[in-house]
Amino acid sequence: MFSEEMYVVLESSASDEAFLTPMELQAKLVTYLTETDVSLTPDLLALPDVESRAHYLMTTGCELQLPNGGYLQWYAVRLEK
């Protein structure tokens, strides 16, 4: 029995949840951090680049508030094969 770490991702703009790998979630967070006007907290602003910010969010948080009132939420899960 093998297990694989994944993330369940919920977006306010989508009606279904998605299962993403850690790399896919980090890429999605990088996109949101670079292409939207997200308000960043001081701890995120202290990090040197957008990839570091995305990784920090993945490991310490579970939600990103979007400027239009929407959200992106993620939760770590383990899937059995």
C-alpha cells in the first residue's frame, strides 16, 4: 500500500474541488501571487521571491484571500493506492 500526498483545493470561482500535487499547488499559488493584486502580510513581504512566498503559504496556511472577495483554500490529504 502506497500513499501519495496531495492537496484538495477549493476556489470560490469553481464549484468543484480539485486534487493537486504539491508542485501543482505551488504553481497555482505563484500564478495568483503574480497575476492578481493580493494583499500580502509582512511575513510574506519579507521573503525574497514569489516562489518562496508560495511555498511559505503552502506550509503555514490554508487560505489565500483574493482581491475580489474570493478565496483559494487548500488542505493536505494522503491518498492510498
